[in-house]
Amino acid sequence: MYKKCIARTQTFKPLHRSILAWLMMVKLSILLVLLTCSQTSATVFAQSVTIKGKDMSMKSIFSELRSQTGYHFLYLEEDLRNTRPVTIDLKERSLETVLDYCFRGQPLQYEIRKNRVLVERKKLSAPKLRSDLIPVTQQREVIGRVTNEQGEPIPGVTVSVPETSIGVTTNENGDYRISLPATAKLLSFSMVGYEKQEIPIPDNNVVNVVMQAQVADIGEVVVVAFGTQKKQDVIGAVTSINPSELKVPSSNLTTALAGRLAGVIAYQRSGEPGQDNADFFIRGVTTFGYKVDPLILIDGMELTSTDLARLQPDDIASFSIMKDATATALYGARGANGVILVTTKEGKEGKAKVSVRLENSISAPTRNVEVADPITYMRLHNEAVLTRDALGLQPYPQSKIDNTIAGTNPYFFPATDWRSELFKNYTMNQRGNFNVSGGGQVARYYFAGTFNQDNGVLKVDPRNNFNNNIDLKSYLLRSNVNVNVTKTTEVGVRLYGSFDEYTGPIDGGAGMYRKVMRTNPVLFPAYYPVTEDSKFVRHIMFGGISGIDYINPYADMVKGYKEYSRALMLAQFEVKQDFSFITEGLTFRAMGNTNRTSYFDVSRAYRPFFYQAGGYNRLDDTYRLQILNELTGTEYLDYSEGQKTISSVFYLESALNYNRIFRDKHGLSGMLVYIMRQTLNANAGDLQQSLPFRNLGLSGRFTYSYDNRYFGEFNFGYNGSERFHSSQRFGFFPAGGVAWHISNEKFWEPLSSVMPLLKLRATYGLVGNDAIGGPEDRFFYLSNVNMNDSGRAAVFGSDFTYTRPGVSIARYDNPDITWETAEKVNIGIELNLFNKLGIQADIFSEYRRNILMTRASIPDYMGLSASVRANVGEASGKGIDLSMDYKQFFGDQFWVTARGNFTYALSEYKVYEEPQYAREWWKSRIGYSLSQQWGYIAERLFIDDNEVENSPRQNFGIQPRGGDIKFRDVNGDGQITALDQVPIGNPTTPEIVYGFGFSTGYRNFDLSCFFQGLTNESFWIDAQATAPFIAYFYDNENSSSFVPQNALLKAYADNYWSERNPNVMALWPRLSAVPNPNNAARSTWFMRDGSFLRLKTAEFGYTLTADKLKRLKMESLRMYVSGTNLLTWSRFKLWDVEMAGNGLGYPIQRVFNVGLQVSF
Amino acid sequence: MKKILFFVLGVAGISSCNYLDVVPDNVATIDNAFTMRSAAETYLFTCYSWMPSHANMFTDNPAIMGGDEIWTHTLSTTLFSEFTPSHIARGNQNVVNPYIDYWSGQRGGKPLWRGIRECNIFLENIGKVSDMTDYEKARWSAEVKFLKAYYHFWLMRMYGPIPVMRENLSIAAGVDEVRAIVREPIDDVVNYIVELLDEAAVDLPDEVPFEVQEKGRITRPIALSMKAIVLATAASPLFNGNTDYASFKHADGRNLFSQEYDVTKWEKAAAAAREAIQVCHDLGMELYYYTNGPFFNQISDTTKTEMNIRNVVTERWNKEQIWANSNSRATQIQRHSWPGLFSTLNESGAMAPPIKIAEMFYSEHGVPIDEDLGYNYSDRFKLRTVTPEYRLYLKEGESLPQLHFDREPRFYASLGFDGGRWYGEGRYSDDENVYVAARAGGVANSHIYWFSITGYWAKKLVYFQNIHTNQQKTPQPYPWPVIRLADLYLLYAEALNEAYGPTEEVLSYLDLIRKRAGLKGVRESWSEYSRNPDKFTTQNGLRDIIHQERQIELAFEGHRFWDLRRWKTAVNAMNEPITGWDINQEDSENYYKPRILFNQKFSTRDYFWPIRENELLVNRNLLQTPGW
């Protein structure tokens, strides 16, 4: 009805003037209306009217009526110009009677809507018909029920007789009853979101209708920057997804993104609860600057990917990603990498509706890395020493190997399978989610709560009374309340809290996996059993070796636990004011929000006692235990405080919107947004980082559409950032676009049944990025000097007691550093075939300028203590994203939908400062993908030492031997150096990500499957992290706190170069007990294809039939089983291919899940 | 409702740019370092902080374990992911990512060019400090000039001809300006370093005024001694008329090494050494003698002589030490030179001098063992039973090789080995002696990773009062002695001999050192005991004597590595196999068989470090070191 109302007011003088002139006029109108209308909100609506006057103007009559009735008159001043004065004398009459009297003979008509009277020029062509005016000749009554494709009743469907004003709507049960003239032949059924149907009336006067959802619904609304647009008006590249498609049996929403949204490149590298966020990029990565990931806005608030991960699909009202310039220009300085916009649900008028979802899932690694057995480990370790140095010392005497094989004594001759000591095969996780929504005319609410529990697969030692397994509980509470303060003012308050409570091993799950992969299986058992000698020992006697802090992962796992607590508290206040009393279509909105993120962790642990077995007595099979760290071990827990982070964000946004359609054809809208944003970090680390992060911006959007056929849009963002020198502080980012709705053209009509929708779009514009350096590098225009650097201290004095810190420079000042800008072009097409198959495709290209990079011409002998950087880099990106969906119904019981997404995103270095590559053109990055890797071409393994001598000199720090990797001397200078590195493989960020799936339903059953894959990605097996026997440390580890010794992968043990079997194409080169930089150099040898296709999710559900539900007093009940990562197709078998180079970390999980969803 | 509107518009109206001006005025800049004396002092300390850590034998200092003087087993490299000097010793140096790269500051090296830049910043700005006296400004400047000179010298010793950074290049310097900086001829580099040292010497104090605060800071004797070292280095064959580098020249034909041998360089070195010695003597410095300690009056002269030799390195701030680096104190290096003595749980040091170093020491007569008329050199590996008169050196009753008998005191003071006495650690009398047990099953050879692969330990580096319990070893750190008077005497003797041939003065300085080591003078020893009694009378013969004396006296102190290079003898010495005892044997017959551990290779290119390949890509005019 409301829409109808707007449609009726679309009469306006044709305006062929410029938009500017139009804007002037709007202003004028606002002024006029403000002058003529006074406060109305508090007035009581009177029913009867008494009015008397001579030659009253229409305006004065309206004014009088308003003061008596409280009804609000909406009209345009100029419409009243041609009215004639009225002489009137009526007492205690209804408003309508009075109006009818006044409007007689006037070129005006009116309509009463709630408390408003809309006055407009009379439409001469369409005589107003009112049912009560139609002479009732012959009547008949038709009844029926309207349902959707799933057989659920649809209330509120308009059932009408075409060409008349006769119409009713369906009730709650979808039933209707309509009386109509016997002459009527057709009944029309219409409802927003569904295809309109006209059905002949059969003789039995019963018409049951199944409404079909509209594929391209012109009324569908898409969330765009700072507002919404009708889907048909959208010019920019915006993808939105039905939030229910994001439902996966996981507590992490980001894992559901890959392949489901055209334009998103996403992949997941770890399966550890709390650390399993997928990496995702919109249209790939097109900058080699600092921030490459998209801006995430949840209800207008900038949040992190962890906050996005915790969102529940049940609470999401809309999920959109903005990809091109027009869609993101409004975010000015922060939109260059794309924007993810999520809004949460609000309450709807109606009685309280409760819905509950409960899930329980079993989770297990998709694939475990296999290690060689302990005997092979010892043999190959001995071989690794001897094959390099015939004089070397063998780590394991033959007697130890023999005894281990014989299983002589499992504690003195241990053979430990560390993985099974530490990890279970599967774990159980629970998720619960409820929400309540409802409300009345004045206030509406939406409350939601979520509880997720994710457990790790670590074992717990029964001798400890604490839980060292990963146990991540996340709680979410959301309250969205909207209140109509006045008839035109709406206030919304959103409160949201997200809380993570974690306990887990001190090293974290991935840390434990990595430790297991770096532990020798034969040096000691996890722990020694209590024997007669040690029966008074009150602690666990962990295995160890004297003098060397070898990892005992079991001790590390059970010695204590870490707790962390992360909280996000968020409060938002929003005011929406409808200014249609000033001029139709004008609204104002202001929103302020603040949030606090806090994190801390605490570890509690005892220091394990380590024992070494010695003095083995073969005769009575006993050994003597020797304590190794009597002084440093403890039997009691100690604690250590970890990281503590607190940050606050304050954000203010106010927007003025204008949206109106004139003369049926000219759609105009305008919006101005003003934003302020501040982030403050409590423990920033240094002065410059402690200063607030601020943004200030004014953005605008202006659109014009003609007859729903031609669309134009202009956007801009004018943004300031605190990061830059005052001369560079503000950036202006304009964007514009046009669209053509071909299917709305007259000439298209013959084709409209084949292709009901065809739309072309094109946009162009600039977007910026101010996050060009990390927080430590925020103020490029300032130097960063640490006057108190203990790393640059010196010590003097006879007892070494006089020390002073030194001075260090972390950054040199450069006032010219400024925004990174992206120039984006997007061309899109949307089409629909037979109302069944919808296709949306976009071709895009992008050019980034001013990418911050380190100057390449600075030699070391200049002695600079910090690298010099400048906005000199340039890069480009291009690609396609495509989505398709298909629907088909077979009768009213069986339906199938299918959908597919495809994203292809390329990137390319355009300008990159490099050393002087005169002769070695292949070293230049120009023209290659941003994540292209350079490395050596591995030809094969050297046949023998002789071949090494006669090959180009190849020295990376250790002379190679036969069986080491032989590289190609690309530049032919007789030695292998960095100049021989060429671009190898595909980029490490996949270029193609796709997904496809189907859902089908028959009666109460439904089944859906979704496949996801990616391709054009290379990754490298980490030849150092997997190199057997060596001590490998990950980047952030303290190499003095423990000594790792890498495990031996079974795949390597099965296929390596040896003197007995000198296979020059073996998987692993000649063994080595020390790190071998030759074989670890990045080369094609360890390059692997990261492509895969996987059955990402499958779900089978059953919905209870309506009659049964009634007995249970429920609205709906659905039970389902689902799973993720069920099947994978890939050529890579060592570990789950999606983990790529991170294969030794916490594996990606395969999940089987049962769930129940109830609403009542 | 209008009120709300106005409120919101009002808030929005605060659109002033001030909102984005978050940076307060008082943000530190480099100028803050030169406003006050206390801040300038931190900058002075910053300049010092680039000083290479001389005692850090695992990364910073290539001279201790990067040559042939101390070896280590390969297993220890698995425990130290970046044990860089051993890679140099094993011939793994490379251009892609050089080991101990002081040019780029990687793989164990410090970025010394940064240090030089900061020295220049200090020198440019120290004049601005208001609350300092001119005297102090001059002193601090002189210290920084010394540091600048020393950092250049350190680079020159590694890379040969290097660019000279007289002044800093502006950050905004153009590409051409940057690339105009190239290696300068070695003589120019030396001249500049000497010039800086001369300037520094004028304003440096003879001794630091406040020892408790300043001991370890640079003084005049240090600068003068360093000048002597620099000049002697420049006069040595590697740098003086080295024709191996005839083709090492710039595109315009400028030679980087002068091709003419110039004897006056030795004369300058001799003069500089003489001046330095004179200044040291005037200040009361002298060769160290052990004069007091636990049980001092009860111990034998043999033990006292041993202590003369050990303590000159390990006793803090003794009178012989001209420059001890308080920023690099010997802790780890003591642990790793220290065998387990009491408990099988104890780790033993893995720093293992090879047999050739044991052979290098003189016989008890003070001449090389292969020259000694009374020493059966060819039977040196034959076993002999220790008799009681050797008890202050060797364990009575043990079967030990002839090599360990009848050697000079410096042999026993410098090396620990199976059956050798280890004086100290609570056993200070000559009666309760502890002997090292290093054969298989012995206390010093019971750990699976921490053991000496050769059977020797550098005892000299371990302070005798360190504590050693069942649970742990606790060394007392000492500042690393970079220059000591004996070094200067030996340099002076060397320079005199090279410049003027054998003279009495040469012998007199050698004899001072030999006397402290309990040996007779050169003339007497050679005349009486050597197969080659006239050796000291010729320049060449005396040169050999000086070289060997120097290597014995300064063993394990980080000199041999550089000396072999500057003498151009590394190519001989370091092409020999590294050998050690067969340490996994229990009985002496099998244990005392030399075993080859590694076949060391050294070629001409190894005299200098390669420059990292990347640096050459940034400036192609910078020449790569020949052979790399």
C-alpha cells in the first residue's frame, strides 16, 4: 500500500533541466513545506469536522482541517495554483465528506493514508473506481489458498480482479475469500517478491495458487554503502548473498565465503579453533602495500575478520560485498580493497517469534601427515650423517636399533608415536543459537544469543586436574531495538557483545602439531612409569636428555594451560528521521557507535621434571632413572601474564538522503554522508602508535534513473587521515557509472518471455587506501626515533655496571608520502533466461598507484638504519566474476535450485623499484603477479660429486654433493646465484576460486551439496620445516628455549636419494643431518600445485509437516545432518592441500554435524 | 525532533582539520640527542654498540672458530641453527648470503656501515650540545673517531679495499651520487684510518678518569696501539704489493692494491708500535705476572708460570691488557672451552683445538718440536707412562703420547686434554690435582653432544676460579682482551725484522715474552737446542720464529685467523687436514691415534670476504672481491 501511495504522487512537471536546478527546486520545496506545516506529531486525530468559510483557498482549508483532525496534508505548492476558492459550511461531518465537497471540480484528487492526506493532481486517464460505486449486478464468491513453493502459506498476498479495484489479501493461513462480479474472468495474485499471476476462475470457484519467487525482483533491496538501493537501480558491482547460504557446521563464518560469493578469493590454512579464519580478498590482491584485505563493516561499524568470523548467519539480515569504484568510493580512503557490508536483523511487527538452532558435530582432521616409523628414523638418521661425512659420528649405535626392533624395553629403547600420544582422532563440538523477534507499531526488537563450544583434538593427562585441550567457548549476545519515537522518527539501539573464552595448551594447537613434527621418536618416551624406586615421586617423570632441551611435546602439552579471554562490546545508537513532511523522499539518519575490544591471556604451568634412563640391565630388564633438572623443575603451577590488548573505537556517521521518483519516470536520489572515526589502542608500544587513529570524511551519492531503463550515478568520497602530512592529508575519490536496463525497453517486449531481464552496467572511479604501512609506520612525515633503545646500549666500568641505552631510528621522515589510490573500471551484465536461470557477470580492471615501497637504490654502505620508502609502486589487476543461479519446479512437491560462482582475479606489477637488472631481465617483477614467486629451476638431483665438480658452481652456504638438487645456470655465468632465479609456478594467492552446488527438495525433505575449488595457485613444501633430523625454528620462536629435531615424513623415507638407490628424481634429496641451504633454496623441486576441488558442504534435512507442527505448537521444525570438507580432489597427498605451505600446522577439519532448528 | 537534527548536524559540523592533527609537538627527533649531555652520552654509547662482540665465537667473531685453530663436531651445528664461523672454516662461504657479513649486517655480522653513519652523525652534531665542556666534547669526539676508524679497519681486514665514508651521504642523495661510491685503493683506506686514529689520539685521555663508570672506554694507548696494528696489517704481504690482485681494478684502470712492495710501510708500522709501547710503559703497563691468589705462597713455580699465561687473558683488567672490550664478556666461550671434570651429567665444551695446534707449541726448550735436538718428533704419537715428576702437568700412571711430554709451559697452560692437570676450581694447591678424563666413558666424554671432537680444550680461556658443581658450571666473565702488550711487542719485533732485518732489539722483545712463559731467550734456545741454530740470524729465519712465537703466545685469542691471512700463509696452513684423537676409544692405545676430521681447503679468494650479491646489484660499480 505504501508503494502505491508513492506511485500516486509521481505527478510533477516534466523536468528537463539539470540536476543542479532540480536540487535548487528541492530546496525551495523544502522551505515551502516547512513554512506551511507546523508540528503535527502530538495532535489527537479528530473524527468529525466543522468548517465554515467563504472563498477559502485550498491551502487554508487544509490548514483548518489539519488543526481540527491532526491529519497531515501533503501537497506541492504549485499544484494548488490552479485551484478555485471554495465556500463551505459543514458541521460535524466526516473528513472524507468535507474533502469530497472541497475537491469537487478541482483539478486535484486526494487519498487518505493513516494520518496523512495526500493531495495530488487528478489523473484524467484513469478514472478512479471505487468498489462501492460499482453497481452490484451478479456476485459470486471465490475462495482458495496461496502457498509458496515449499507449500507454506503466504499471508498478505493481494488477490484482485484486474481492471477493477476489487481486491482482498490473504490471511495468516494464506486463505482468502473474495466476492466479485460474475463477469470477472480472471483473478490476479500479487505479492512483493513473487511473480504476479493471473488465473482464470474455474466453475467450482476455488483457486489455489502456488506463488513463485521472483528471480529478479524489482522490489528487492540491496545494501550498499551507507544505505540501500533497489536491486534494479544498482550500477556498481555489488554481490549479496542470502545469509542462509552461509550456514556451515562451523563456528567460523569466514570459512563459508570461498566459492559462495563471486568476487571473493578465499582459502583456509588452519583448522585450529580460534585460529581458523580463512584469508579472503575481494577481487584478489592488487597492492603490495600493507593492507590488502577488505574493509569489514558490520552494521556500519569497522570490525576485524575475527568479529566477522563470530557472526551467526541466523542474525544476519544482509551480506553484501562491494567490489568496484562506485560501490566503494564513498568509503574513500578505506575502500580500495573492497568492502564487506553486513547488517544484522531487526525486529518485525508481530507476536514474538522464537527460533532456536542446536547443533552437535564431530570434527576430525581431513588428513594427517604421516611420519616414518622409529626404526626407519634411526637408520636414516645414521645414514644422513654418514652420507655427508664418512667420518661422522652415528647418532644411534646398531645395538640400540636392534633392541628397539626387538622391543626390548620400551622405556630404555623408546619408540614413541608422538602424534598418537598427544592427539585424539576426533572431537565433539556444540553450537546453540536462539533469537527472539517481534514488536508492535511503536517498538520492535530482535534479541539473539549464541553459544559455541569448539574443542581441540588434544589429549588430557588424567594425573593433572586441569584441561589442557583446546576449549574455545564463544558467547554472543545481540539486542537490536527500534522505536518509533514519532510518526516520522525512528530510533534504533544495537547492543552486541562477543566473548571468547579459551583454554588450551600453552603453545596453542598449531604449536603442538609443530612440536610433534619436531620431536625425535627414539630418544625418550613421553614419560616414565612409576617403579619401585620412584614410588615416592609426586610428579610425572617426563622423558628428556641431559644438557639439551629437546622438545618433549607431551610435557609441553600437559604441563599447563593457557587461558585467554577476548571481548568485543559494542553499542550503537541510530536516529532516522523522515523529512517527507518537508519534501517527499527526504530522510536523515545519524548513527554513533563505540566499541571496546579487549584481550588478555594468562598461562599457568609447572616446570616439568625430566628424567633420563640409564644403566640398563639386560638380565633383569631394569634401568636407572636419573633426574635431569632437579633445580629447575617444579611440582606446583607457576603463572605468567601474557599479552593484554585493549582498544576503543568511536564512530559517528550522519547522512542526509533524498529519494524520489518524479513523473513516473525520473528517479532521483541524493545522499551526503559525514563520518568521523577514532581508534585508540591502550598498549600501543610506542608514543607514535599510542596516538589515536582518525578518519574524517564527507561522501556523497547522486543517482538518476529514467523510466527504469537508464541509470546514472555519481559518487565521491572526500577523506582525511591522520597519517599524512597536512599537505597530503585529504584525498578526493570520485566515481561514476551508468546502466541500461535493456529488458525494460519497448523493443524488448517480444523477447521478454525468453529473457525477462537484461541489464548492462559500467562504472569507473577512484578509491583510496590510507593503511599503507603498519601501525608502527603510521606517520611517515615524522621520523621515529627511539631515544631509549636497549638494543643499542653499551656497558662500561670495571664491574660492567655503567650502562646507557642507545638511540635508534626506526624511520626517516618523508612528508610526501600519501594515499595509495586505485582506479577501478567495472563492466557488468545481468540477465535472466526463462525466469529460471539468472546470470550476473562482471569484468573488472584496476590500476593502483602510489603503492608504498622500499627504495631499491639504497646500498648497505649508506648505513641507513631504516629503509627509505616512497609512493612509487604501481600495480594492476583484472579479472572476471560470475555467478549463476537456476531454479526449477516439478509440480508443487519437487524443486531444484542450483548455483555457481566463479572468480578469476589477476594482478600484475606495473612499476616496482628494483636493482639494476640489465642482463637478467627475468629477475624483474614487472608484468608478474603480486604473489609470483622467484626461484631456481631444479633440473634434477646431482648424479654424484663428480657432476657437482663439473657443473656451474652452486654454493648457498654448503657445498652440494651428489643427490643434492641441481639448478639451472640461467644467466650462464658459471655459478648459481640469486641472479639465476626466475619466476616459477603460479602465484601463491589463487587466481581462480569457484564454487557450485545444488539444493533440492521433495515434500518435506531437502538435500543440498556445495562444491568449492580453487586453481592457479602454487605452494611450496617447506624444505626446511620438513627436512628430517635438523633443528628447525619457526619465525617467532625463541631458539634458546628448546631444541627441535625434525621428524621424518613417511613420504620422504619412502622416496629419497641414497647411494644405494641414486634416483635423480627422488622426492627428497640426499639426506643431511644439518640444514642444507642448497636444497632449501626456493626452487621448482618443492613446488606443488595448490589446485583442488572439494565437497565443501552437504546437508540433508527434514521439515516437519504443518499439521504435526500445530500439535506441537510450533511454527517450523527442521532436523538436518550436514558435513564440511567431506571429499577432496587434488594431486597433492601429503596433507590437506588447502593448508598449502602450512601443512605441519593444525589440520583442517572434516566435520559431521546434526542439527535441529525450531521456531515458535 | 528538530533539536535532534540540530544536535547531529552540530556534531557533524566539527569538521575542522584539527581533528586529524593527532601528533603532539614534542615527538622525539634525532636533534633531541644533542640538546643535553646526558642524551649525547646515549648517542656516544650507540656508536659503541656497533663494536663487534669479540668474545662471541658462535656468530660475531670469525677469528676464533672460523679458521683452523679451534674445531668443532658437526652435531653441534644441529644445536645452533646459525653457527656461522664453522661454515667459513669448512669452506662454505658464498656470495648469495655470505657468512658473518659485516657489510650488510647478516648471518652473524653487524651492519658496520650503520655504525659508521652514526659515528658521523655524532661528529656532526656534538658541537650543538650546550651543557658540556669543550674538553669533554673533544674527548668524546676522539672516542667516536676511533670507533669510526676501527669499524673501517674491521671491514678492510675482511673485504680489502672498501669505500671510505668520510662524511654521510644524504638520504635524499640521487642514484648517481650513491653509485659514485666505490671501493677505494687499499692505501687510501689505510691512510684515512691512520689519519682518524692520529686525530683521536690527541684528545683521548691516557687512562679513563673514573674506572667504575668508564673502564673499557677508548684511551690514548688503545688508539696508538690500534694505529700500529693497522699499519702492520697494511705493511703485511696481503696488502703490501700483492700481485695476486693485479687485475683487481676499477673500470678506469685504478688499481686497488698497489703492485709495488714498499718496505717503508714496515718502518711506519715499527715507529707506530714503538710509540705505542713507549706510551704504555710510561703509563705503567707491563707484562702480566701472577703475583697473588689462593695458596700463592705454597704453589710451585710451575703452577705460577701456568697462571702467568692463563691469567693474562682471564684476569679482569690486568696491567698487560691495553684494550679489553667490556661490551663483550667471555661467558659462553668459557663454558665451551671447559671439559666436564666432576660429574658425568656435566656438559663438556665443544670447542676443540686440533692436533696441529698442540704440535705448534714449543718443546720445553723453547724451540719447535720438529727442530728440537732433544725431542723425538717422529715418535710423538708413541705412548709413554707418566712418572711422578710430571704430576703438575700429567696424571701419574697414565699412558700418554710423547706429544704431551716435555713441552713448554704455554702448552700445558693453553690446552686441556686427557690426563692433563686442570688447575683451579677450588683445588688450588699443588697436592690435590684434578686431571681431565676424556677417553670414552670418562667424565669429560660422557655427554652425547657436548664433548670435544679432538680431545683438546682451550684451557687458557677458562678462568681458574670458575665454579663447577654437579649441577652446573658457573664461569666468571671477563672483558675480552682485544689488545695486550705482548701483542704490541710481537708486532714491533715483526715490523723491525721486516724493516731492518734481525737486530738485538727484535730479540729483546721476543725474549721478554719468552721469559714470562718460562723459556730462555731466542738466541740461547736456538743455539743450544735447535737443529737450525742460526735461524734467528737471518731475516727469513727470524720471521718464522716471530710468527710461531706470536701464534703460541696469542693462541685462541682470535689472532691466528687474521695473521695467517695477512702473512699470506693461510693457503699453506689451512690446506692441511684437521685431525684429532680417536675420542670414542676407551684405552690409550686406540685413543691416541690421530684421526682426520676434515680436509680443509683454502684458496686465494678466501683471503677476503665476498660482498653480498644483492649489494652489487644495487651498485654495479662496486666490484666483487676477486674469485667470488
